[in-house]
Amino acid sequence: MTWSAAARGAHQPDNTAFTQQRLPAWQPLLSASIALPLFFCAGLAFIGLGLGLFYSSNGIKELEYDYTGTAGPGGCSACALADRGRAPPPPCSCAWHFSLPELFPGPVYLYYELTNFYQNNRRYSVSRDDAQLSGLPSALRHPANECAPYQRRASGLPIAPCGAIANSLFNDSFSLWHQRRAGGPYVEVPLDRTGIAWWTDCHVKFRNPPPVNGSLALAFHGTAPPPNWPRPVYALSPDPNNTGFVNQDFVVWMRTAALPTFRKLYARIRQGNYSAGLPRGSYAVNIAYNYPVRAFGGRKLVVLSNISWMGGKNPFLGIAYLAVGSLCILVGFVMLVVYIRYQDQNDEDEDEE
Amino acid sequence: MDCSLARTLVRRYCAGEENWVDSRTIYVGHKEPPPGAEAYILQRHPDNRIVSSKYTFWNFIPKNLFEQFRRIANFYFLIIFLVQLIIDTPTSPVTSGLPLFFVITVTAIKQGYEDWLRHKADNAMNQCPVHFIQHGKLVRKQSRKLRVGDIVMVKEDETFPCDLIFLSSSRGDGTCHVTTASLDGESSHKTHYAVQDTKGFHTEEDIDGLHATIECEQPQPDLYKFVGRINVYNDRNDPVVRPLGSENLLLRGATLKNTEKIFGVAIYTGMETKMALNYQSKSQKRSAVEKSMNVFLIVYLCILISKALINTVLKYVWQSEPFRDEPWYNQKTESERQRNLFLRAFTDFLAFMVLFNYIIPVSMYVTVEMQKFLGSYFITWDEEMFDEDSGEGPLVNTSDLNEELGQVEYIFTDKTGTLTENNMEFKECCIEGHVYVPHAICNGQVLPGASGIDMIDSSPGTSAREREELFFRALCLCHTIQVKDDDDVDGPRKSPDSGKSCTYISSSPDEVALVEGIQRLGFTYLRLKDNYMEILNRENDMERFELLEILSFDSVRRRMSVIVKSATGEIYLFCKGADSSIFPRVIEGKVDQIRARVERNAVEGLRTLCVAYKRLNPEEYEGICMLLQAAKVALQDREKKLAEAYEQIEKDLVLLGATAVEDRLQEKAADTIEALQKAGIKVWVLTGDKMETAAATCYACKLFRRNTQLLELTTKKIEEQSLHDVLFELSKTVLRHSGSLTRDNFSGLSADMQDYGLIIDGAALSLIMKPREDGSCGNYRELFLEICRNCSAVLCCRMAPLQKAQIVKLIKLSKEHPITLAIGDGANDVSMILEAHVGIGVIGKEGRQAARNSDYAVPKFKHLKKMLLVHGHFYYIRISELVQYFFYKNVCFIFPQFLYQFFCGFSQQTLYDTAYLTLYNISFTSLPILLYSLMEQHVSIDTLRRDPSLYRDIAKNALLRWRVFIYWTFLGVFDALVFFFGAYFMFENTTVTSNGQIFGNWTFGTLVFTVMVFTVTLKLALDTHYWTWINHFVIWGSLLFYIVFSLLWGGIIWPFLNYQRMYYVFIQMLSSGPAWLVIILLITVSLLPDVLKKVLCRQLWPSATERVQTKNQCLSVEQSTIFMLSQTSSSLSF
């Protein structure tokens, strides 16, 4: 590209392919003869893919239970009634009993689902301080203004972790019990509460402040827990690697959901006898019912699901692929008809000319 | 010679500006006039500093910012930015501040640099030394210190430092030569004359003794007009009063040539010089595309406001339930609770505006500007539009109108110099019915004497011979030619006998052709010396005529005269001019024979001039002198008075004969006109020539064909019938045919359709244009337009320059508002060039006035073909795609954002990260469309040139009609729906990773964004018909850049950010199989309708362009493989 040719007029312009707009070029044309095979091929490929996806999605098992307790005979109605006022509701527990006639193939994942909960509300989703969560000691005691009104306690103590998201941390807990034989004892199924958050989140993005004298509690000295929390952040879990800001429940909750109905991973079941899945038998999920949702018309669900290479049960992808594939084939046929009928006509037109 | 038009124009615009004091008085050399002279009001005049720069160091930033924000678009973005700063908005101010800052900075740097250059030029000019006279001595001072009234000395090849009245020169005859190349581009030497009474002052001392005052008009920008008066005071007598005209005025910027030195007195300085007054820029023209773009912008602004309104209203409806407005998990602060509801609603409205403001992107303006600026280089670079002979290439004076070249519906072309070469050749002369044809010059050898003349009739008698010689002398004397002498100014002329012909210079090529022709017939004009014109007659004797007066040419009179005194003391007036202006003033001579010959010549396309004379006795001459003097001295209405005087003088003439000069057609003029007509463009020829000549040219250049039925609307015809009858009759003729034909035939091939050509002359036109007494002025115009619309070609002859502009305006403002193009080469075409939508100047022989005032200039008329059919077509399709695509991609960008509000409680949550919001228009999707809009060729250059009818495909702004605009907008909405709901169903209630982990809202947004960037870029790829390596590079390059950027943006904890919401989001998304599948699916679905539409339209309703594309494709299938193979090596080196 010779830009010196910009000297206008007086001199003969440079004769390069670029300045003369004659660069060698590929000049494709989207004509019916190219589009037709393309449509058929794409259609077939999509249908094939769609079938695969559809069946693989159908192979996924999912069990869910709404334990909000407003309707139905479930054991959580009592708790729901207690959940009248706002924080903090009295501790209450209930259970969900179900039985599996056959093996629920593993690995099995335990989710909780909330509806009508706007984690994506702007005021809510900005109400956090990533600097504080990354363990910066200065930010720990000076939470960002976005956290207001959960920035400081009335006493003036900075809240750690600050903000609406942290304050509304989901605090129901679940335990899964298995009864091998009817009337037999319930055995607790071990729930793996690690590996539920992104590795990068709980190893890089979220960091605890450096411990003072080897104690995390001292590092948080001079801060207050969020108002709704019964215990401070460093006491979230007895496991020292899973407490404070890097507590995985907390990290999962801090990744705000895209839509008002969302699921979050609670635990993975992959240990002991249950690594291959949940064997048949009766089960009970004991629920510590703490989290108030009825105030905003929400619901709470607990979900057991297994997972394939394409994630959880999602018929959308398979159906969409099938639909688009068939559409392509259909359009292909329509175009074929048009092509055959009008090809002759065009030829005649050209002959006339 | 044709400047009168420019003059009138300028006068019109400048009238009334300086009315407060009509004239200024200057004391030459600052000497007070002797007591008793009239008392003058002293005025203050500026110094001679030229300030072309706009800014100073101190005011640059505020002033430049102010200027930039006066543009409505910049102002809009500034408001958005300020809103973001002031209120709590969803996006950070950076997202709109950064692009705005970028645009403003780049523009400011560009303008600052240009201004710095101007400062430098100003300084150089203001500080250059000037010699002037103080107390009889020569003093050197800086130019800027010059004041009005100073006496200045200028040496050869220096430029004049200000506007000067020419007092004396080193040449004995008180003349000097100047070139005004830097003023109006005319490089020919012009002669200026010193004031008669001061030309004797040759030395500094002499000139210091001059005691005079000058009265002149206030400064005005017309370069060719000046009136003034000088009073020279002598010791004894009353002051001598002399008129001053433009021939006494030396303009700043002109250069002194062929003269050792001159003295002059400064009358206009600094910013009051005519050059500085001409700095004012022309009015801005806006293209049709720009107008549609602005309309679309308004539509989008309405969409934007309604979106924001809808969301605000819905937000408050939705929030009416308290648990939604303030659920326990998301409480407000005290101050938020207490805020006034209306204030809150208004803030929300503004926040939504900010959220959706990207629908009108800053970058569109930048891209359009860049596209126009860079794109215009393709015209200047075009080798085929470079003229080897003149060494001139096309010029682009404005790049704002590139695409308008593809929209032209009417072309108004000048004839002389535009359609024709303006390379005149003397063909014949007719003296009293005898025709003389000079033999051609062989190798520059002039054939001597009488042998060069063919006597067609019997040899003339003695009286006839006398007449013949008088005719030759008349032609030798009646002109304003200068003889160019390269080596010595005052040295002896080389005799023409030596075989060398002298070089004549004139602003009119006709004159040169005539004088050269006469030279071949035996009479040679030698030079003008000391007011004596010297000619060499057939016997090689020198004859000297004293030049008494020149009644110079103007295009209204269409004739010129000289009054000379022969050696024997006889006084003659010789007059030469167009037949129509000569014949009515003739009382004697063989009028009929000559008229017949003139008409015959005109039919052959020759330019004819008639020559007449009148013998004056001394008393008559005295009277004439008085008349002229009175008119010349007048300060007001001088031109009008002069014209009246000329009218009185040039009458009762004796007709001598006529001349015929051939002006050959420019090469390929006919071919060009034919192609333009095939392209659906109506070509009108507007000329000052006579009807027959013009009609012959029109036949020659195939504007009229043999089967064209000519309709005449001329003075002659109107004399027979009334204008009313003629118009109605013509319209009946025309409409009878067109009535039976449907409008489709307009675009179809009109082989068997009767086509009409209209000839109208200036007088008839002014009758039509003249409002009638009863006030129903529009009536005739409408009728006339109706006739014109149905004629394939129109010839307007005998047009005054201003009438040309009138015609253009008439068509421009007719009810279809067609796009007009005017092309011409002379100063008389300037008004129509300025009036038309696109003005094209032919860089011709009649100076550069037209080229200077035009939007584009080409060396030859034939270049118009490529300019319109190829460049114009390309620019139009490129820019229309650019505009539509920009709106499309921003609908795709913002509509998901709008939909997301329904799922986030109308909380103005953004779907995309700030970096994506900022960079979407700036870097992810900017280059492909810019390069597309520079490189796209939907059909090849050769095809476009071969098949002019393709131009019809884009006529009437076809690619920016509402239908197309709505299609693009709906495509954008459809794509946005696909992106959003595709991602929505994908994310609804499920996990999409194989490790069971869950994605958040930023992954959702990133998925939508990724699909969008790919779809939008691939949509452009689908539209690209011309894939050079550059297109490949930018299209695939931007996609790659997006991926690399996202990886980086999410791969690092950026320390300067106070949030880390994008950390690993993109990488996590890519690690999920279904995300890949859904990306592929959504891209396919988004592109499907467009592909379908393209294929079906091509198959079912192909446009001419598409047919050609298909045909070429079939032809080149075999060739292309070979071509591609052979090109692979060269393509890399291009």
C-alpha cells in the first residue's frame, strides 16, 4: 500500500493493484446451486446431532422437590408457617422422603433451586466488593460504597463480606439419608461439599485476608458479619481450607445467576458406596429450613440430578437442533422446486435477451 | 472572459455588507491632500497581517471543543456521557466516554495540526520582507507592518504583499505582467496598466514626490471587479481625476512576471485583501445518503426513547408490589427510599437511555467519515482517469459526495471545452460571400501569401479586395491576445518570416485560433507596443495602429470591439461577436449571403463569429471617448453604465464577414454520453453557443440520434405562436406517446420507443421562468418540466451563465427531487457547478475556476463515465451497506439488552461486561465493515463499465429505501431474539457443564455476545462479494481478536478494575460442550433467513446486477481456477 500517492493530481498515480482496485479476489456467489447442497448437508448434520443430543438429554435423570411448604402435604409446611416474619426465623427442619426403584446412576449432584429471586437485579448484583473478597486487608476494613446499605453496621464496624449478595447467603442445609431395606436404619450418604465452585474462583479470585498470628479470626478482627448471618465469615465451616471468603457455598452464592429462577450446586455425591450412583431404596433429605422465600413469592426446591458430557437435563438443545435441521431440509426442498421451475425460465429470459 | 457570472454571483452575495461607508479614501504615501480639497472621513484599516488560522495556543482547547460539540451527534454523546457521570447508571461512564474521547481527540489533533500548518504559513507570509518607500528611500520591513497608503516596490517573480494600485513600472509603457495562478489557477500572463499620470515616476525619489489620493470601494471578494478613482494633485492645477479599474489593481497572491519592478500603493491590506476575502468556504453540500442516514437516526432515536419509556413504565408497574421493589435481600439505603418518586422515575428513564444509547453508535460517524475520506483516494489514484497529455489526474475537493456519484439522474454539461476539446482550429472565413479556406499548416510551416487561399467564388474586384484586407486587419486587431515572449521582454520580435510562429496567449481559445488562422492567410499580429498594435501585412510591411479603446468581451453582449487609429489617421471601430449580436446592429453589407454561410457552418458544428466595422470621424470619436470616460469614472453601477455606453457605440456597423472555427469533440464523448443515457441518466447540454452549432455537436456526440424527434422551443417559434400554444402543443405531442406507455418502459429498453429531444434557447427559457403578471407563475414551469421529463435529451442553447444555474435549480427543485450533476470547464459554468448536487469541473483550457469551485475535477469529459458508472456505483453500494449494517449490528447489540430487562426486574442490569460494551463498536466489529466499505465490488469494474444499465439498479437511493431499512432492522431484531432466547432456554434451569458447576449472569451475557459478534461478522462475510486478502485478514482477524481479547480479559485479575466479574468467564464457557453447540446453532439460525432471502431473491426476482453476477460466475468458473493458480504467487506481493 503506497500512501505516498496521496499527493494529488500533479503526478501520475501509482499503478498498484490496490490503488487500481484490482487486487486479486475470490468472488463467491451465494446462488441456489451452492446453497442447495449446503442446506441439505446442514440439515442432515443438524438432525443427526439433534437426535444424539435429544437422547443423551433424555438419559439424564432428575428428581426435584419443592419444599417451600405452601402447598402439598410435605413436611415443610410447618416450617413455612414459621417463616412469617423476616430474619431470623426460628430454626426448623423438615424432610423429603423418596424412594428409588432402581439405581440412580452417578455421579449424582445435589442442587437447590430458587425462583423469583432476582440475583441479577442491578442494585443487588453490584452490591459486593471484589477487592475485599480477594483478601486485600485495606479493602477488608473499607468496603466499597456499592455495598450500601450493607457497608457498615450501625456501630460503624465494616461488614465483611459486605453487600447485599453476601448478606442474603442461602443458609438452608441438606443431608441425605439412605434406607437400604424397608424399616432398616437410615445411613447418611456422604455429601462432598467441595468442588462445587469454579476452581479459579475459590483459588484465585476469592482469598482470605492473611491470617494474623496464624488465626483467621484475628484477621477479621474489627469487622462485623453481615446482619443476617448468625456467625462470622471465618466460622462458615470447620474445615480451615473451606472457610472465610473461600468457603465454597459462599463462592457459589456470590456468582450471581443470570435469571430469576436459578439452581446452584449444593454438593456432589461421589464417595464410598455411592460413587456409582444412588442404589435403589428409600431416601430422605433432611432440610434445615432457614431461608425465607415466601416474603417475595419465591419457591425453594431441592434437586438430585446426574450429568452427562453435555451437563444436566436440557431437552432444548436437542429439540432445537432437530427443528433447525428439519427446517433446513424443508427449505432445501422448497428451493429445489423453485430452482428447477425457475431455472428454465431464467434461461429463456437470457435467450430472449 | 466569462467572469461576469462569477462577478454577478459574488455581488449578489456580498451586496449590503459594506453599505455603511461606500468608499474609502487613501492618501498615497500618507500625504495629506492640499487644503481646499474635499474633506474625507479617515477610516481605520487593519494592518497587513493575514490570519488564516482559527485558533491560538490559548483558545485552542475551549474553542475546538466548542466547535466539535456543535455537531449534533457529538453533542448527543456528550449529553449521554454527562448523564452517566451525574446519575447512577448501569454502565460506567467509560463506555461512552472513551469512544467519545477518542473521536474528539483524533479530530482535535487533526484540526490542531492543520491549524499549526496554517500558523506556519501565516507566519512565513507575515514576516516575509517587503520593500517600501519612506521619505524617498527604500526600506525593508516585514510584510505584516504594511499599512494602507504605503508605497510598495515589488520585484520580478515576487508576489504582491497586499492589494496595490499600480503606479508605475520599469517598463516604459507602464504595463506589467502578472500570473494569478495561486488565485484562480490561470497561469497565463495578464497585463495590468499603471495609472496614466503616475507611470512616469520610475525612481524612489520620484514616487515619493507623488501627491495623490485614491478613492475606492470598500473591500469585496470579487477578484475581477474593482472601481476607484485617483486624484493627482499638481502644484498649479486642479487635481487630475483618473478612473481606476481592475486593470490597475494588483492583487495579493498574484506574481509579477516579465517586469523588473513596479511601484504600487497599498489599498487593501491583511484580511481585507481580495484573496483573504475569498478564503470563505463554499456552502456545504449534503448527499442523499447522508440525508437518509439522518432520517434513520431519528427513527432510531425514537426507538431508543420509546424503549426507555416502555421500560420505565413497566418498571414502576412491576415494582408496585413492595416485595418486588424492595425484597428483604436487597434493601435500599435511606437516601434512596426518600427520593422523590418522579425524580426517581426520571433518573430511571435516563439510566435506560444510557443503557440503550449504543443503538446510535459514535463509531458510525467516524467510520462513515473515514470511509469517505479514504475512499476518495481511489478516484485520485485511478490511472484510467489520469490524462497523459495534460499530466493531470482527477481531483477530489470534497469527499462528502462520493456516493452521490452513484445517484445521478440528470447531467448538465457545458459544451465548449467539456464535450469538445476547446482546441480551436480556424476553418474558413467568409468575406462578402467569398469563402477562404487556409491550407493546413504543414510541419509548422506557414504557407505564404495568397497561395494559401482557395477562392471559391470568382476572384474579387478591387473594392472587394479592399474589403477583404479590412476584414483581415479587423481580425488582427480586434482581440485581447498577448504575445508570449520567453527570452526577452522588450527585445525585438522575431520575424515570422524566419518560419517560427509566435505564441499567442489569450483567455479565449477562439481568438488564438482566429489570429493564427489569419496569420496563415497572410496577416500576422506582432505585438502591442506603447499602445500601438503592430501587424504585418501580406507584403510583409509593418502596419501600426494606435489602440484607442477596447470594449471588452462579456457574455451578455457576446461581442467585443476595438477602436483603432490607423497610420493615416483614420479611426475604425472593429467589432466581432456572435451572429445574433452582430446582425441586428448591421446597416450595410451582404447580410443575407453571410447569414446563409454562417448557418451552414453552424449546422456543421463550427463556431461562427461575425466581423463588422464602422469608420468614425474624429467628432464621433470624441463623443465616444466622453461617453466611455463618464462610464468608467463612475463609482457606482459602473458596469451598467459601461454596458449602456457600449450599446450606444456598437451600432450602425458595416458587416464584413464571418469566420468559422472548429472545435473538435473530445475523444469518446459520444461513447460516454451513450453510456450515461443507457444508465438512465438524462443528459442536458447547456451552452452559450448558437442553436445550430450546438445541435450539430449534439448529433455528433450521439445525444440526438437519427430517430430522435426534435422539439423546438425557441424564440423564433415563440414569435410565430404564443408561448402558451407552443408549450401545450409540445406537451401534447410528448404525452400522447408516454401516456400509452407504462412507467416501466422508462427503465426498459426503448428501442422502438419514440424518443424526443428538446431544444430550447435562453430567451424562451427566461419567458418560461418569468413569473406572469397574473401570478400563476408555476404553470408554465410545470408544463415545461413535464415536457423535459419525457425527452431523452435536452439542449439549451444561448444560455447566459446564470440561466444555466437557473435550469439546474429548476430541475433540482422539481417534485421528484432528482439528483443533478453539472459538469463544465469554464468560469461561466461555476454557478451551475455550485448549484447542482454534484459539481464536476473539467480541468480545461479556460483556467481552473471551474475545477476550483467543483466538488470533483476530471481532466476529460470521458472520465465522467468511469467516475459515475464505476466509482459512483461502488461508493453508493459501499456506503449504503455501511449505514444499514451499522444500524443492524447495533440492533443486534442492544435488543437483547432490552429483553434482558424483562428478566432482571427492569433494574437496568447490563447483559454484557463493560469492556464488551465499549469495544463492540470500536474494535470487534469495526474493521470488517470499514474495509468492506472500501474494497467491496459486487461486480467487477469491467462489467460495470461494459453494462451501464446496471446503474439503474441503484437509482433513486434504492438500497436505502424504507423497505430495505425495515428489512435490516427486522433482521436485527430477529437475530437479537435468537441470541437472547437461545441463551435463555439454554441456561434455564439446568447446568451446562460436565462437572455440574453453574454459570452466572456474566456467562449468559458472554454467550449472547459471542454469538452476536460471530453472527454479525459472518453476516458481513455473506454480503462480501469481493474477498481480497485484506477482507480475509480483517474478517477472520477480528473474530480471532475477539477470542484472544476475551481470553486475556478473563484470564487475568486486572489490578486496575474494582470488580473481577469476568474472571475466567469466557474460558469456563468454552470448556462447556453445550455452549459450543448452542453457539453454532444460534449463528446458523440467525444467518438462515438472510441466506434464504438472498438465494430466493436471486432465483425468483433477480435484479440486473444479480443476473450479471450469475452470468459472470458461469463464465469464469473454468477461467478462475486457472487465474487463481497463476495469481497465487503474485497475490501475496500485490
